[in-house]
Amino acid sequence: MSKIFSRQIWLSDWMIIGYFAAVKLALHLAAISEFGYFRDELYYIACTQHLDFGFVDLPPLSILLLKTVRFFLGDSLFAIRILPALGGVLFIFLTGLIARELGGKKYALALASAAALATTGNFAIFHTYSMNFLDMIFWQICILLVIKIIKTENPKYWLAFGLTAGIGLQNKISVLFLCFGIAAGVILTKQRKQLKSPYLWMGLVLALVLFLPYIIWNLTHGWPTLEFMHNARAYKMADVSPLGFLLGQILFNNPATIIVWLAGLWYFFLHKDGKKYRLFGWMYISIYILFTLQEAKDYYLAPAYPILFAGGAVIYEMMPKRKILTGIKALSITALIIFTFITAPLTLPLLSPENTAEYTSAFGLGEDSSEKHEMGKLPQHFADMFGWEEMTAVFAQAYNSLSPEEQTLCTVYVTNYGEAGAIDFFGRKYDLPKALCTHNSYWFWGPGNENFNVVLTLGGSRDLDASREDLEQCFEQVEYAGTIRCKYCMPYENNLPVFICKGFKGSEEEIWNAEKHFI
């Protein structure tokens, strides 16, 4: 009896999902402290020192959560990244749970979980701290609630949907795209009967009320988020063709998973058992078309795939139970696991920087970027983890060369939030002053009462003479203090000169307004 009981436990639905979740966690723990802090992580850490109802480029929830993490666990890479790693575990469990809610049994749970594990791009999302890993979770919970609404025909679940969506909007406004897709699915299927339910509209109002503080913050601050989104599309994001976006979906999700998520679309649109859930097919298609028209980044659509993994897994489980098909089923899961280990180092720092550069280059990712930037040895998602301590050390050397009186007057001025976040974070051990910066939310935090009598700053280019001449237009005295050297960082952060500038010729307020950039 004990053996039977033990076997039942080890082959239970939750344990089957748990095996894949454990692999996910193990990979993230192996990489959690490798390389360095990501550019955005340093910015988010800085944001925790300025809690507000909103920021230029994100709502406040993820920053409040990071503030809590820092209070209890500190600032180590492990402390900052353990929550995203655990989010990856939850992501696997939610994907398996979705398959279970669609009627999937053990094989479907295993296949859906394996596909979720194999998704290459998700390793990056669940590696560094950002609002993106939380966004993935909020999408899945909302989708589960819609499944519950369809299965039970209990419209009261719309209240839970509104609560979840509203909290999710306080994390990232991309939940609006999910709501757009769900709305399209409701209208285009028999689920349009839900429009008659007062609970749907009450849920919508609840979500809006929860999102309202961020809307009010934008209203009272001149709509900076809209300005940020416009500038990002116009000046930062690389152009993406419809074919490029399609290829991005295949590569982001791991080419090995395409047979699963395409089967998911088949299930929702063409299979008799999936007909009642056709809403999710239209949800995916409508959001896909919208993102294609917007020339969006490939990862924007990432939260929509678990429902397709689940649908595809269910339809494969329905295949006749013949020996050859049983073998193919087992082989498909094995193949996904193999591809997981092959592709994980492309987005997760499991190898040394040099080996990562060689490995990503072999896959054609050495010059990959979703933004308009020159690329170096590493893809941007890795390169932005390098160079920050080296940069701060050069600033500290310049700062220490000043007299005590000059140090009391000194201001550190940099041009992007990665540099500013690095100065604020790593500069603590050098007693550097907090950085001033006009990029995104840093613009709202300064200049305060600071003056520009003595300024430590970066040159605008790698050309020493050109950078000096540019600064001499604003300062009476410009002195070269050193050059930043970093082997693996982004090229535009490398070989930049640092200057000590004195005798500011202009007005701090005028330069602050002129230099503002939300992007």
C-alpha cells in the first residue's frame, strides 16, 4: 500500500508540473549571481528611494515590491533576483494549471510545462528584476479566471478578473493589451453573452478604480508616460517588419515549441472540444495583429503563449493510444527538455562572458538588438550587466582628486538612468554624491538645490577633443580625469572620457529643461 501511495504522489498532477518547475528554478539559481547588475535593475533600485504613485516608464507596484525585498533581504544579486526566479517557477505551475483547467491529464500537463520551460526568451525575463516577470504572472491569473467563467458560467469571476487586472495595471500597463484581446474574444464568439452580465462591467470599473492613481499621477505630471511611449517608438525601438515580428515569436519561444503553440491555435479554432474556449484564439490573434502594426518588441506577446501551450498539449494528449504515437509523445517532451538546455545560455548567464559571446555569436545573436544601438561582443541583454562598477571607479578617482572644499560643491551629472543608477548604487562605498540625470524619472528628482560649480561628467563621445570642446561651451574649465574601460559592456558605454568641469556658464534650470529626455 505504501508503494502504491508513494507512486501516486510522485506521479500526481502537481508533482509532474513540479519537476519542470524545479528544473526552471535550478537553472535560474545557477545563474542568479553571474555577470552583474542589469542597467534597469540599477534604475529600479534608485526608484525605490523615490516612492511615488508612478514613474515616467512604469507604474509603482514593482518598485514598491522591490523596496520591500531590499528592506528584508538587502541589495545582493541573489536578493534582487530571487523573486523573478520564483516567478519563473510560478509561471510553470500556472501554465500546467491552465492545461489542467482545459481538461488536460498527466501528459498534457507535462507537455505544456515542458513548452513553458523551453521558452528561450523567458529565461531573461525571469532572471533580472523588472515589472516584466510580474506581468507574465498577472496575465496567467487573468486567463485562468476567464477559463473559470467559461467552465462554470459563473459571471462573478469577472470581479476577481477586474481585481487582478487592476493590480496588474499598477505593475505594467500592458495588461491593457490583454484586456483588449479578451474583449475581442468576447465580442467575436458566443461569449458575447457576457456583455449582459453586470459583473463584467463591475469588474471593469474595479480595474479602472485600481488603475486610477497612476492615471492621476500622469495627469498631474504632464502625461510623461505617453511622452515616453511616443519617444521610444520614434527614436529607440528598431523597425520591425511583419516577417521580423513573426520570426521573433518563433525564436523567442524556442523553435522547438512551435508545434505546441500552433496546435494550440488549432485547438481553439478548429477542434470541437476547444470550441467553447475559442475566445483565447481570438485573444491571441487580435493582440498579435495589434503588436505587428505597432512594430512591437518580440517579448511583448510572451504572456499570451502559455494558453496556447496548454491548448496544444491537450490536443496532443487526445491522439490515439498507439505504441508509435506514445513513443512520439515521449520523444516530444524529451526534445523540448534537450532544446531547453541548448538555448538557455542564449538568454541566461550560465557560461563565462567569453564563452557566452562565442555561443551567442554561433547562433547569430552577437549583433542582435531590439533597439537602435551599436552592438559589442555580447547581445544587449548581457552587455548591460557589465561596466557599471568600472565606470563608478573612474568617477571616484576623479572625485578623490578634488580638494575637500570642491568635494562639498561637487555634482555628478550623467546622461542616462543606467549610468545614474550605477553611480547611486556603487558610489556609496566611495562616498560619491548622488547622480543628477535628466533621463526618465531621474528628471523629476533633480536638480533641487544643487549647483553646477564643480561637475564630474562623461564626454558625449569617445573622441576626447570633441567631448572637451563640447563641454567648454558650458564651463570655463574642463579637465580630463580618466577613461572608462569595460570589455563586455555596450559600446556606447565604453572608452568614454570623464571630465572635471568648473565654472558653469549657464542656468541650472535652463539646462535641466533642455536636457530632459523621456525614452
